[in-house]
Amino acid sequence: MSAEEPSVADEVRTTVTVDTDRPWALVGLAAFWGWLLVRWTNDFLLPDGMAFPSEQSFFPAAPFSAAAESLGATAASLGLVGAPLDVLAGLLGFVAGAIPSLPALARGAWLTILLTVAGIAFGFVLAVPLSVARVYGGRGLRWLSLSYTELIRGTPLLAQLFVLYFGLPLTQIIREVPGVGVGFVPATAVWVAIIGFTLNSAAYQAEYIRSALESVDVGQLTAARSIGLSKVDGIRYVVLPQGLRYAIPGWSNELVYLIKYSSLAAFITVRELFFQAESIANDTFRYTELFVLAALFYLALVVSASLLMNLVEERTSVPGIGGKRQA
Amino acid sequence: MTLLRVEDVHKSYGDEEVLKGVSFEMDRGDVDVLMGPSGSGKSTMLRCINRLTEIDSGDVWLDGTPVYGPDTDVNELRQDVGMVFQDFNLFAHLTALENVTLGLKRVLGVPEAEATDRAADHLAQVGLAAQTDSYPAELSGGQQQRVGIARALAMEPKLMLFDEPTSALDPELVGEVVEVMRDLAERGMTMLVVSHEMGFARSAADDIHFLDSGRIVESGPPEQLFQRPEHDRTNEFLTGLQSNGH
Ligand SMILES: Nc1ncnc2c1ncn2[C@@H]1O[C@H](COP(=O)(O)OP(=O)(O)OP(=O)(O)O)[C@@H](O)[C@H]1O
Ligand SMILES: [Mg+2]
């Protein structure tokens, strides 16, 4: 693991849309999640005696490699005509190579999801007051909120993680907390990463929510105040419920980004998806295969997240606000 | 008995003095109409009464309470002053019923079930018993404005302020809103209405105040103001209104 690889953390985050209108994608996702859940239950929940060995894949690799070999031989004997068969053989070979790494990647995916969900959720809790302060606060609060978001958005996420992990005595403090790293409770580095993603995502989410709040008509708060609601209650009961609905598309983007950016946690020793893929690749020298495999995992997570957010958007929409762009 | 007293109210935005010493009084049950050209300060005057805008000098009393008194809680004051807006400003994410219950529940602390009953009654009063579950985007302008009136009425205010309640409506929808306002006037509600609806002014107003460049130029009952205005400026304005088909 080296920190020299180009940092992608300060890239501009732009819109990603995933077309979800494809049934085969749903079938694939269902299989993926079914397998993940069974794998996690087996590895994390079942007692050792009852469980399938946690390092061993559910699927045998041998039939795939055998098939790949025989197909490859057939293809070679056919010459040029055998090219399609050769591709198929390559694919089967890829599957055979991938199967032994699946258990480790499933464990990595667990941490990737944990980091992302925790970062989004805790970040959201911070982002709401940050954005409200930015739009409705006095001069001091506005300045504080702006400074925070500028600082976070203006520096690379990787640098932020390094400061938290190496630069601050955070790790010593967390290590002292009883229970950390025992059983289900994630290890110190994971906590540092969660703190890092929370602080980072809060700034980005605050920007999305701020612009959503600003798009709520000022007359809404005026009307709220005219019936005697305090400013805080007016924001809480009238402006935020609308603003947060407007923020959902931006929020979906943030979720997708966080899934991918969570790979940076590997640089502070968190054994998430990217870390697992890279360490297996380092041991086996099968770099291409493992990174392609990791990419497929990320893709499955990203598409799932988009589907989920579409559902959230649909469920929370009311006539006139959110959901499908309507008249 | 005086319900509202506005005394020598001044208000400036930057260098522009929008209200230049406005004074008038309303008794309980009065319906007064505020007329005047665009930019003359009508909306500003209304907003100064419930302190959506703060005055620079002068005084306002509501039912004996100094609106700008040091001990006056604006949120309590506003429960006594209902306001209806030109562009309705219904809470866009709430149904008609929820628009009315929000204040009952969050301001007055009325329990859910009672709030629902009371809101349903208010909606029925404005003729929207069948629309309780509709969202603002699903209602016509006239229906939205009637929800806006019900929302304000639910707080059981002492005074209702209307800021051009029909001017954003298609002509064929004006009638249903005016009807509700007239009904309200007959039930004895004290109403201060900014409107150029001559029909409403003529039939429902006790007094009409003509505001021009931040001053009340002339006040009086409709027949006096419409038939024999004392000031050229009033005459000019009213003639203009009539020829515009109002
Ligand atoms: N918040 C504000 N900031 C600065 N100037 C304002 C503000 N509100 C109103 N004004 C100015 O004050 C003057 C009076 O405005 P006001 O809205 O009270 O007029 P009005 O009589 O209601 O006009 P209209 O018939 O167009 O609604 C206008 O010149 C307007 O530009
Ligand atoms: Mg106005």
C-alpha cells in the first residue's frame, strides 16, 4: 500500500445517473446481495463449528478452470474460427481465478458499506445544522459554517484521513475505549475512517442541502411565521421538509461518491474492499483480475445505492415536490 | 371599541421612505380596505402590523396591546393576526388539512385528533370539505387561497390581514374567494384588506383608505370615496381602476 498513487479526492464531484430500467441488472443485484448476506451470516454470525470455513468460497473453482482449459484447447485447434470460444474460455478462467478471493472481498464489502452508511448518516446529522446556519444563521454562524465547508471541500479527503489517523492522538484515544475491535465492534482505524468520512461528507451534504434550502420559496417561511411559528420551528416544520426533498438527487450523488471514496480508507489500514483486492493481488500477482473484480463489486454497490435513492425519492415525493419531474 | 390603532408609522428601506406617517383606527368588526397605486406601501403597512416588517417610528396597538412594546412576544402577537397572501404561500409539502393543523398543533399545542376536527371545520367553512387531502399543487388558485384563509382562521385571530388576496387569480376564480371574505365579514371578523376589487369594497367595506406614496391621502366610507372623492389624486386613481375593468 503506498500513498504515492494519484489522489482522486479533490476531483470535482459531478452528477452520476444510473439507468435502472434493466431487469437483468435487478436479477444480478439480487444474486449479489443474496450471496453477500449468506456470506456475512456465515462468517460473522454462525459459531465456528456450524459455519462453512470463512476463508473458503461457497463455489468450487475447479469445474470452471477445467472448462476454461478444455475450451481453450478446442479454440486453439480451431484457429481463427475459435476466437469467440477463446473469449469464453478467458471468461471462465476469470471466474475460476475470482472464486477463491470472494470470501475476502465479501468481508471487505462489509466494511465499505459500513463506512459509507455511517459517513452518510452521521454526515447528514451534521450537515443539516451546517446548512441551516449557512442560510438562516447570523453573520457569525454563517461564517463558521462557510469556513468549515470550504476547508473540507478545499482539501483532499486522503489528507484529511491522514491528519486524523497520523496527525492527531485520535487513534490512542479510540484504542483505549473498551470493546473496540472485539467481535462486531470495528477496529480503531475503522472508527477513524468513519470520523473522517462523516466530517468530509457533512461538508458536501451541507452544500447540497444549502442550495436546496435556498430554492424553497421565501414566502414559505413568511407564511409559517405569520401563524406564530418561531423561526426555528418554521425552518423545522416548513422549510426543511421541502428542502430535504429537493436535496435528494444531490444526496444520491454524494452516496455514490462516498461508496467509491471509501476506498481511500485502505490507506489508513482499513481492510475494506479495495484493501482486500490489493492485498490478494500483491500475494498472487493477479492485479488485473482482482481490480476488475473489485470494480464489479463497487459497480454493484453503486447501482444498488442509486436504486435505493430512487425509491426514497419516489416514496417521499408529494404532488408538486420531488419525484418524477412533473407538470 | 378600537381593535387596531396605527399611529404615525414611518418605515424606510435604505434611503427610500415607504411609509411617511400613516395613522388610522379600526373598531372590532370593521372591514377596511386599503387602496393605492403599486409601490405606495400597502403591503409594507400590513406587514408592519404583524411585525413581518419592523417600523422605524410610530406606534401600533392591537386590542390594547402595544405591538412594538418591549414585552410583546411576536409569536404570540401573530396568533392574533391572521394573514392571507397574494400568492397563497400554502405549505407546499402538506395537504390542505395539514396546512391548517400545523399551526394548531405546533403553535397552539392542540392535540392531533382535535386539531384534525377543527381544521376540517375550517375547511368546510370555506367550502373545501372535499379537498382536505389534496396537496396545494392539486388545487386551483381559488381553492388554494381559500385554504390560506382557513389556515389563518384556525388560529382564531382577532384581526385578519389580506394582501391582494385575489390579484393572482384567474378572473373566473375571484368570485369564490370574495364570497368567502364577504361571509367572514358578515360573521363579524375584523378585516384589513388590500384590494382593488371594487365590488367587495363597495359592498363590504366600512372605510376605504387611499394610500399614495406612503401617506393616507383620504379615508371614508365607499360611497363617499367612490362618488365624491375630495382629492384629485384619489379621483384619478379610482377612475383609472374603473376604466381598467374593475
Ligand atoms: N424588503 C424590501 N426591501 C427594500 N425595499 C422594499 C422592500 N419591500 C418593499 N420595498 C419597497 O417599498 C415600496 C413599497 O412597497 P410595497 O410592497 O409596500 O408596495 P405596495 O403598495 O404593496 O405595492 P404593490 O401594489 O405593487 O404590491 C416599493 O418601492 C418597494 O420597492
Ligand atoms: Mg403589495
